[in-house]
Amino acid sequence: MLLSNIVRSSPTTCNIRLFSATSTALVGRQTGRFRKPEKKFDVDHMEPFAFDDQTTIGHNLFENIRHVRQYLRKTKYELPKLGGFAQPFVPPTADQIVQYKTHTYCGEGHPVERKVVLSVKVTDLKLTPSQRHKLLLLAGPRYHVDTDELIMSSEKFPQVKQNKKYVTDILNTLLKEAKDDKDTFADIPLNLPQPKKKLVFPKEWARPPQQQQSQNDQLE
């Protein structure tokens, strides 16, 4: 009675649809081979495995075999072509005194690949004693007494070329300041650590050649 009063008092026309209990009960119970699964990988509605295909482990094994064969083909057909790009080794000249060291990891990336290490011998810079004194003061711990080398490294930038330019600019700035005669820093003492002494093997400890040859014969 209340429902009829509400429907009649509404200014618009309402159409009431009746649903049977049987249709509601069959919702979601459709069966059949061609029924589309609700999700992409709905396991409940997949066809039974008829043992007519490889398993997941088998497919992974075949994928590994294809991966190995790909590199075997490159080894046989592409690597011999690299011989045409080979160049003879040319040692550095006397003017090429600066060395750059980088790292490369084949087949994978690594953060250390962007790092660049610059090394140069201070004696090769051909500085005067006052300029050398000022350069070593400015370089600080970057100067290694044992090898007489000035070593600097940089991994500040993401690219190798950027880090190479950065350490090169620092070296040029140090040389420019060292050659500036307005202030030679002569009043500042240079306290360098003592170089490590190299151990020399005494000659009298060496075995005589005849005795050494006889011992080798006995071992044989």
C-alpha cells in the first residue's frame, strides 16, 4: 500500500521490472568452452592441459638455448670482422704526459664507469723550483711522494667526458696559479712525508749459478 502511494505521487512515470529468482541464481554460473574469463589469467576457466605443449621449465630451457646460440653466431660471423678495425699500438710521445684511467664493465652497467683518474708526473711539467713549491702546496694530498705523481679523480658528473674535462680544468687551473709570480708562497713551508724506502735484495744472498743449477737437476 505504501509502495503504490509513493509511485502514484511521483510526477514522472516509473516502469517496474520484475526479475525471477531463477535468472538471479544463474548469474555467473555460465559454463562452456568459449566463455571469456573474467580476468586475463583466470585459472578456474582455463582448458585442461592435454600434455601437448612444453611446460614452463621447458620454455625457459629453450629460451636459454636461443640466448647462447645468439652469442655463438656472433662469435662465428661477427667477431672475425673486427680484425679489420685493428690498429697497431703507438706509444705516447714525450709531449703526452697526462694519463687518464677509466673502468668499463662489459655487458653490464656500474656506477664506477663514470669515474676518471688523472695522473701526471710533476717532473714532466717542467716547472721552476718556486713554481713546483707553489703547485705542491696547492695540490695538497693529491701529490704522491713515492711516485712523484699528481693524481686527481672525479665521479661528480654522470658522463665520462664530463669528468675528464673537470679534472683537466682543475689541472690547468693549478698550473696557471703555480706560474703566477705575483705570490709565490715562498713564506709557507712545504711539509711532505718521507718517501718509502725500497728494499734492495743483497747481492751476497744470491745463490751461485752452479749451485742453483745442481738443485734444479735434483728436483727433475
